[in-house]
Amino acid sequence: MGEGAEEEIFEISAVARLTGLSTHVLRVWERRYGVVAPDRSQSKRRLYGRDDIHRLSLLKTLVDHGHTISSIATLELTALEERLAGVLEARVEQAPEGADLSECRIGMVAVQARKAVRDATDTAEELSLAAEFSSISQLVDNVKPGVLDLLVIEVGSLFPDTIIEIQKALDATAARRAIVVFQFASDEVVEPGNIERITALRAPVRAAEILLACASDIQFSRGVKAKKGTKIRKPDGQPIPERMFSPEQLVTISKRASAVKCECPQHLAQLLSSLVAFEDYSEECENRNEDDAELHAYLHRSTAQCRLQLEQALEHVMEVEGITL
């Protein structure tokens, strides 16, 4: 803590209000990255000074502009201020060039599902809870494109208008995908074909379900980390595995799974629909140059391999649960 702590000290709840960081994120940043080292009261409560708050505010602002906390956590205060000055001067509308992409950065709008998401981010180091918001509109108004990779949004009832609002949020933030946690929705609304770029999970959810829904994003993040500073991996030449389920069959599985206690078949069917959509997108994506072509060929094959593993898992779950087509 800085010297000013003797004049004015703050507990963690006050720091959360002053910096815009949740108390959970503050604890994770301290434990995982050592961003600050607050003093402790006799009752072991964290005590922060003005210098701590200034540093945390700088870190949050830089994270909001596309830097990952792991890449800036150990920088000196002057270095953080220089980076922020550069960000403000550039006034870019996306994450700064060269920002570390080895984390899947999550923006969350949730209350009941908050603990499950936090537990999931604590379990998988590739997942990073970048920011929390009280509404979708607040998220859109406060996030620059490229800052977030994944949106986790909780709603009570899921209507077609809600789907449109979430898809607009994806467009505005340039996030790859959204997970929506809902309590009530008609079968038509949550059909895979109607929720492009969205994975729908019925509440209540646990950390394991969030991790399963994030599986493709975690795989993507691991791939980026492994390839950092290297050339794009070329396709391995292996044939694309044939699909075990048609889109119509996935919809049927989702509906039939609602009759059994285990909802894993429904969740797997929805995940598969998202993977199939991305697989098709990667295959058909417009290529601007040779590197683009190699990248999308690699993504196509990687997604197909993930899809095959989930198809085999779904086939096994269906056998165990006695679900037939």
C-alpha cells in the first residue's frame, strides 16, 4: 500500500465502487497476478490506499481497452500511465494491436448465474472475467469492439426480441459468441437454428455447464497461446469427419431430452449446433490472402475435430439415457 494509506484507507467494497471492479475480480487479480498488496486489519479485512486505487483504476481502464490483465499486471505505475496515454491518444475503436489473445475475456450480465461463471473462470486459467454489467445496454455502451471474446447473459424469459438484442450486442462488441442463461422459453425460441452465435442454457447452471459451453472458446485460446509468435498452422491433410447428426436430428434431440431428468443431451445438441455453424462459416469465409486461407482451413478442421468429439459424447449420453431418434 502507498504512503497515503496513513491518511485515507478503504475497504474492498469501497474500492469496488471507486474502480468499477467487482470484489470477486479484485480478489482474483490479487491472488493470481499480485496487482496490489493491501494491508490487513486486525480482523483480516483488506485495507487499500489511494495509490492502490489509482493503480487498479489504470489496470481496469487498460483491460477495458483490450489489454489482458496477465500482460500488464506487473508493470510499474509510470508504465501503466504511458500505456493509457497511448490508448487515449490513438482513440481506436478496437483492442490495441499486439494485445495478448491467450485469454478468453468474458463480459457478464448475470445475478443468479454469477457464482457459476466466477467458479468457471477460477477453474480454467484461459477464461478471464473482464467486466460485469447490470444490463445488456450498459455492456454495449461501455465496451469497445474487440475487448470481449465471450458474453454471458442471464435473462428470466427468453423471447425472439431478446435473441435479437443479444445478437446486436455481439455485433457491437465484436465478441465471438454469447452464452444466455434463461429460466423460461418456448421450444421454438431455443431451436439451434434460431439462436445463431448463442448457446442457451436453462437455469440454474453450475460451473461445469459453463465450462462445457466454453469448451470451444477455451480450445481457441489454448491454440492462440501455443501459436503466439509463430506462423499459422497449415491444414494437416486429414479428411473432415462426416457429421453424425443432421441439424434436424439435433433439434429433435433437444426436444426429446426435455422429457428426461438429465439435460446434458439438450446442452450437447445446442453446443453441436453452434460448432456446426462455425464449421460452415470457417469453410465459406471470404479469404483476403493466402494467410487467411490457411487460417480458415485450420479453423475448419479444428472445429470439425471438436465437433466429432462432442458427437461421440452425445451418442454415448443418448445410449445411457435411452434416447432414440
